[in-house]
Amino acid sequence: MPSLFRFLFVVGLFAGLVLGGLYVLAVYFEPVPKEISKPVPGVKIRKQQ
């Protein structure tokens, strides 16, 4: 039974580290917004008259 508790503790610790890292990445490292426009191949835009 102690090995089960040790395993659950290690898995919980690892999950906490992963979730903490994801939180830090999401909060402190916001990407710089920029506009990107690319033509889509095979799509033609009809001009209105």
C-alpha cells in the first residue's frame, strides 16, 4: 500500500508542475498580436458591381 501512495504522490506532483507551468506560460507570456493575410489557393473573390 505505501507504494500506491508514493505513486499517487509522484503523479500528483508531476501534474501540479505541468499545470503550474501551463498557467505561467498563459499568464506571463502573451503573444504579440499581429495581422496576417495570406491568399487561399483555389478561392476566387467575386467583385461586386
